Amino acid sequence: MHQTLVRAQNFLNLVALLAALLSAVAVALAARGFANEHLDASAMLRVLGQSQRTIAWAYAIEFALIGLFASLLGVALGFAVHYVFVWMFAGS
């Protein structure tokens, strides 16, 4: 029984590592797409006199706010799903 549990734990660790790797690739692809979409706007801001630092800070703040919003939304949905499952299983 102990050996089976160790194998299951190793398998789940491998799956978690694979999920983290896939999510990192997804984030990289999304960042690349975002950069490609905003390349013209960044060039226009540079032509109009904005410094590279100002543009970088603006996009960094935008990323941070979107990330914060997405994280809060994910936590809220996670809690909601958790409580729905608790409610469903408490009735049986």
C-alpha cells in the first residue's frame, strides 16, 4: 500500500510540473501576442515624445492590474466552486 501511495504521489508531482510548464508556455504566448498587438502603439508613443521608460511603466502597470484582477477573479471562482461542492455533498 505504501509503495502504491508513493507512486501516486510521484505521478501527481509529475502532472503538477507538466501543468506549470504548460501554463508558463501559455503566458509566454499571450505576452508575445500582446507585444505584437501593441508594437504600433508603442512606436507612435515614441514618435510623439514619450520616453521608453514611461511606456514600459505604463504597460507594466497594465499587466499588474490585469493580473491582480484575474487572480482575484480566480480566487473568487475557486471559493464559489468549493462552497457549491460542499453544499452538494453535505446534502447526501
